[in-house]
Amino acid sequence: AAGTASAAAALQKRLQEIAVEKQELYNCSIGIAVETGAGLVVSAGNDGSFAWGSVTKLATGAALMQQVAARRISLDTPVAPLIDPLLVREGLGRMHVLFGPRADSITLEHLLAMKSGIPDYDTATPYPPPPTDAFRKAVYAQ
């Protein structure tokens, strides 16, 4: 039991180091949790909110494919009419304003296959480059 506790403490220390390193690199908060084989949950750096980023792709993809299977939506459905009202409500404009004129032709299939041409909002420059990036500002204001 003492060996398990010291291993868990060492793991927690290393996870905290990783969380701090990545927080500084990406200017965000990071939480890490691991369930060990001994049934312990070891966590570090979970004291703040953070963007989920790619974690949501699994749930979003599964939910969309369920809707496709139920014939409620098609993979050929353009996403701008679905997303524009949300963007406008947040004061961000429409997709073509944020991501360029081709954004209106993006479909659900493009998004699911990661072939939409929409840049990653963490690292890419939006189109056209605004003086201040309202999209990133709104996302990280949470």
C-alpha cells in the first residue's frame, strides 16, 4: 500500500509538471486525471476552466451520425444556415465573414472529415485578419 501511495504521489507530481508546462505554452488551464490500475484517481492542474478543443469531436461526430442514421439530417447539409444564427447571436458575424467566402459551401461531411478549410481557432489567423479577433476573444472569455 505504501508503494502504491508513493507511486500515485510521483504520478501526480509529474502530471502537475506536465499541466504547468502546457498551461504556460498554450496560455490556458489544463486538467489531467488518470485512473491507475489500483483504482486510484490521480489528478493535477484541474483548478480552472479550459477549452475542450478536440475532445468534443468524438461526441459531436457520434451525435451527428445518429441524426444521419435517423434521416433527420444529411452529410451534404450546408452548415452555415445551422451555425450562422449562433455566431450572429454572439456578435461574431456569419461564417463567410469569419472564414472567407467559401465557408458557405461547407457541409457536415466536410466538418466531420476535418476537410472544411476552417482554420484552427487556437493557432490560425482568421479570414480576413481583423484588428481584434472576436471569435477567439469570445471563446476564451468563458
